[in-house]
Amino acid sequence: MSTKDFNNLTSQQRADLAAQVKEVRLRAGLTQQQLADEAGVTRQSIGNIEGGDTTPQAKTLLPVLKALGIAPSPAEFTPETSRWLAIVGGIMDSLPIERRAHAGQAAVTAVTNELVTASSNVIVGGFGQTAHISDEVAIPENVEEVWGIAGDIKGDDPIDHSQN
């Protein structure tokens, strides 16, 4: 998303993004001052964003999101995927906060296993080497970036080799 597009976000969209800041900052082990220094804003601005009392302006929020690695724009999904994300999100929100990361990892692992199962022509390493999935798939820390790039790749439908 360009800075120009980010500036066009509604107040509610900016508030929704700002609501993620404290949790992500704490998971990253940063103080408000460290985040402020990284983002080039004041510590008071971080406090205001995390407090949720006011909706931050785009020019303040964008560098904070970038410093935390939060994607500034929601991804666009098919209606069916959006429905499942809402269901899973609702379930995750009902979990104690200390269990959410584990549950999120389990959900990503399950969906990744389905993807690999559905794609019989996944090549890993070299020609003809198919992927084997263990009980747990390692998810990179920059998963949003990785999936964002992967989402842009266009290709043929997977080939079903099971009939050969």
C-alpha cells in the first residue's frame, strides 16, 4: 500500500491497525521508548496509540506499523476465506491471550499441511524431490511478507500425478 493510499484509510481502519500495536510491541520485547525511537515518533505518541483514546493520524501511525512489521493494509480474500478467517478469529479471541500464539501456529500448520496435500507437484530442493510434512511446519517470522509475495505468483493449477 502506498503512503497516499494509507492516508486515505478511514478513521476506523486506522483505529483497527492501531489496536495491534501494544500486543506486537510487547511480543517483540520493546519498550514504548524503543519503539518510538525506531519509528521516529515520540514516546507519548506510542502511549496515545496504545491507549486507544484517539485515532492516530496516518503520518504518525505508518512509521510505527512499519517499525513493528505490521502490514498497513488488510489483505483481500475470497468471501469463503473471509468467512473462515472470521470464524477462526472469533475462536482465537475467546482463548486466553497466552494460548493464542500456540493456537495460531497450530492453525497455520493445519492449513499448510492441506496446501501441501492438495499440491502433489510441490518441489523442494531440486527436480523430482517432493515435500514431506512433519507434524509441525516451521513458519518464518516474516510470514506475512512471505505469503504476500507468494500470493502474487501466478501459475498453472497443480497437476494430479496420482493417476500415473
